Amino acid sequence: MTTDLQFVPDWAPHSYCWMAWAIDPREWGKDACGARQELREVIATISRFEKVRLLTPPNLVNDAKEQHFGPDVEIVEAPVDDIWMRDIAPLYALRKGEPICIDFNFNAWGSTRFRRARPGDRLAGIARRLFASTMLNAPFVAEGGAFVVGHNAVVFTTRSCLLNPNRNPYFRESEIETELTRLGASKVIWLNGDPEEKITSGHVDGYVLPTESGEILLQQTDARDRCAMLRNLDIRTLESLCAADTNAICVRLVSPPKIAKRTSELFADSYVNVYSPNSAVIAPRFNDELRDEEARAALEGAFPGRKVEMLSIPHLASGGGGIRCLVQPVPASTPP
């Protein structure tokens, strides 16, 4: 199948990125203040490397202005009610070298008991004009965290997420793969994921990171973890793909942090859920000195020439997401 669309990896050049200033104390409870401070630091850090367009609900516009983010953060009033822009915003691909939006019909991660759908979840629809003059519509349900993109528009995703009945009860794997190819994937690599993950049903960006060097960083699980067997199968799948490609760089395993006390059953402890603005990589740290530094070394090796910044995000992680989850990049145009 031929198409003029192409998915691009996160590390490709960006014109700017979308983020949101929308911490709701009613939702975040005791973590609200800490999450707000951490979000501010993430926004400020990313804005050192690329422009941020910060979607902000009307009642928080003055509050956002009082943060004094600086000239590279543009506050944009919008009907946004959540901060996880990777999922609630449309995704971008390139069409003939120009960015175009794709609406993947986000349905609040399948509307589990941890998150019921609300108006802002359809941000790609209700704020369509903010994102692009034209937008494509995917025929199935997905969200940005369900995909990661490697070199040559190779897309990695999980069966636990996209084939979950809470998203796509009537689609087969082959049908979704055909549609992803039509929308810009050169190839789709299916992994098992984690069907028991409580919010996302096993987003691939929680444990797989294709990198600029070609290496694939993959976060292991504890041997006692509920999805250890599936994770090991996914490791073998990726290792076999690398072994079959003489040009591929092998999989590098990343150990999870050792966290003495988790503040939430939703806690996202992923080192590989990172954002790569122009010339940098922004990653989480978890105050595990040894494994934080191991993760830093892995990221520096996989993204040569980029500055790796690691930020502590315990309150945001307690809400079930990482740094990549907060950001939707807009790829720069490419010359014909």
C-alpha cells in the first residue's frame, strides 16, 4: 500500500509542542500541589529547547501567566481539562513533508473505573481549529501513548491496548495494521503489553523506547511482577527482530527503579517514558541513585549529542503518567 503520509519519531525536529496547564485539585487531591510544581518544572525545562504552546482553561489563564514561564511558552486559552496531552490531543504525521493531524477517537483509555470520559477527552474534536486547518480521522480508537515510532516510520504498539474490547471490540490485528500503514507506518511491530495495567491497558510507551541511535531501550519488570512473562516474550520478540536485521542495533534492557513506598497503585515508574525536544531528552528520575544513573547512561548512549535532563516527578507519576505523556510534539516541515 502506498501513502503520502508518514509517522515520525519523537526525536525528529519539532516546530513546537503542545502541553496543558490544567491540574484539577478535585481530581489530584493531596497530590495536586506537588503535581502542579512538577508540571511547571517540566514545562520550563522543555521550553529551554523548543517553543511550548500551553493550552489553559479560562479559569486558569491568570494563574498560568503568574508562572512567568518566559517568551518560549505561549498561553493558549482552550477547553482543556487534563494534562495528558499525548493522549487527549490529536497525533501528528507528515503528509508530503508537512504536518497534519490525526484524530484517533480517544475514549478515555477505554473508560475504566479509574477514568470516566469527560468533555475534554474529545479535545481533538472540540478544539480542532487550534491544532490544524484539516484533520484526518482514524477508523479505530487509540491514543498517542499506544504508539512509539522508530526509524523509517516503524510503529511499535501492543495488543493489550489496541485489541482491548474497551477500545476496538470489532477490529482484528490485521485490520488495525492495515489502517496504521495507510496513516503512515512503514511497518507495525506488535508486542503483548500488559492487559492488567489499570488505566491504559498497557501502553507501549511505558516500557519501549526506540532511539535516535537505532538502539531500542526496553524497561524490564521485577521477576515477581504480574506481567513478567509477557514482558520477557516482548524482549525476545524485539531481540529476534534485531538479530534478523544486520543493520539493527540490539535491544538494551533498563532496570526499573526501586521505590520504597509507592504513593498510588497507578504509579508510573518508567525511565523510558521520555520526551525529546530539539537537542535534548527530558526523562524522569525516581531517587534511586544507582538506577537513575544507569538510566541516564543508557539515554546518553542512545541519543548521542543531546543533553539529558532528569526531573523528579513523584506526584505526576502517582497520577499514572510520565513525561512523554504530558507532551504532543508538532513535527517540523521537511524539504521536498
